[in-house]
Amino acid sequence: MLHHNWGFMYGPGHGWFMGGFGSLFGLLLIGLLVFLVIRLFQRPVSGSSARRDREDSMEILKRRYANGDISTEEFRNIRTQLKD
């Protein structure tokens, strides 16, 4: 009787079928790991944190203006941008 080895382990056609799903599962697993690593190192930005950053920036701007580091026009332009 002739025996043809068309598949690797599961018989004719099953090697490609199972290999395709194995590759897809591997890619999904790698994607999940990349996503988790990015989320782990990403700085969370909440509304209160963003507001606090804007307030800190405004204090720095006022201090630079008071010290004469920037002109009145620069102060107004930057202040307008920070309020947006």
C-alpha cells in the first residue's frame, strides 16, 4: 500500500491548517505582550493631572514674565495657548 506524507503530523492538509492557526495565535500573543508593555510604561493622563500640568506651566510663564525673560506679547501668546 502506498503511503503519502502530505501533512506533518495530522495527515493530508491538516499541517497547513493547524500551522496557520498556530501562527495567528503566536502573532496575537506577541501583540498582546507589546500592548501590555506599552501600557505599563505609559504615563497615565487624567483630567486632574492635565489641569495641574497647565497650572504649573502658567506659574512658570508668570515667573518668566516677572523676571523679564519674555516680552508682554510672548506672555499673552503663550497664555492664550495654555488656556486652550
